Amino acid sequence: MVSKLREITNAGLMDCKKALTESQGSIDAAVDILRKRGVATAAKKAGREAKEGVISQSILPGARVGVLAEINCETDFVAKNESFRAFCDDIARKLATDPNADVEADRVAAVSKIGENVKIGRHHRLEVTGNGLVAAYIHTGAKVGVLVEVGAGKEATCASEEFKQLIRDITLQIAAASPVAVSRDNVDPALIAKETEIATEQVKGKPPQAIAKIVEGKLDKYFQTVCLLDQGFVKNGEVTIREHIAAIGKQLGDDLVVRRFVRFQVGEAIATAV
């Protein structure tokens, strides 16, 4: 009876025994007791900082839907725990399957089981429209994760190993080089304005025509750093990602395009909010 109650609620052995005693052996009543206590425990821990955690992902069969999620906890010790990692993977899978999934009960149960505050910090879901695939990559340690959508002109392209390898390479590129946008057209105008201001300040006092050229050059270097397509390919620095994609597209006789991506790093959203 105790083992069955633990299976239903994920509660500890002693908690299950106490709940069964209190409910006079009724499993249904014991479940209610444990759930109420779990909610109460989660509420008590809600104010505690949860800055550690992991990035988790789920790609549904067919690779046309994927989710990247950041799940936070209080300590790195818990973040490395296999049970916590399994919980995070399950949350990502549920959010991939149903974008409106209510996972609060799962979170409360995790708090009760783990003994730390647990937060589902953020998640992003990509669903392919037209021809293309999504792919994800979680870097060693699960502190950095990437989700990307790459489109193709022909359906047959999506089944090719060359296309799948290209997407895998792009996820590694994003994880390693930390771009902020696919192309220059996608860079936040506020970031461009900030870089322009900084570059202009660095060369103030020079002739206006010289300033314009120098600032343009500095912006070009900035775009090569933050724009995925302008970055040097991490596997071959002699070519850019744009050139590598074009080469694979030529092999396949198709037009390939990186439509969008997200890159999560544990704690960065918390730091930005602060």
C-alpha cells in the first residue's frame, strides 16, 4: 500500500506512512493529504532563490516540433541529480506535446520530493511550417541549450543525412558562438544603436567622413560576431555559416534557410530580470 502511494504521489516513505495512518488506510484520502501538504510546502519555498538548474529539450517524433526549457532549482547538487533531470525532461516533453499544458502540479510534486524550490523559468516551442526540421542540442552539464528550425524548399531534402547533419552543426555553432540573431536584418535596432554610439564615441575628434567609415567597419565586425550567418563556421573557420549552408544546399539542389533559433543559458534570464 505504501509503495502504491509513493508511486502515485512521489512522496517520501515516512510521509506516505504518516498520511496512511492519518487517513486510516484510505489511499484516496492519503493522496489528498499528501497533495495538500505538497502545495503548502511549495508555497513556503516559493520565496527562496532558485538560480541553479538545467536546460532541457524535447523533439517530438518527426522532428517538426520541439521545446527548449529552463528549469531552476536552488543548488547545483540538485541540478546534477538524475531524478531532477528526469523531471525536467518530462516537463519539456509535456510542453512540446501540448503548448498549453498545465505543469504546476508536476512542479509542486517536485518541490515536495526534492526539498528545494523549483521553478519552470522559461520555455520556447518551435513548430515547423512547410518543409523543414527542428533540432536541439544540450551542451555537457546542461547549462546551455539550443533549439533551431531550418527550412528547405523540397520535402525530400528533410530526409537526407546531409540536411540533418547541417542542422546538427548549426546547433553546435549556436551553442559555441552565442549569436543573437540569424542575420543582420534580425538584430534588435536598440543593440545596433548602442554599438553605433559606442563606436562613434571611440573615434570622436576625427573628421566626419573618417568617423562614418570607421563606425561602419566596427559595425561590420560586430555583425560578424552576433549574426549566425556572418559567423565563421566553428568546424572550418575559412567559411561563414552562410557559405556553408549554401554549399550544402548546392549539393542537395535546394534552397536552405535558418528560420529561427533560441539559445538558453541557465541563469541569464534571472540576471536580466534583476
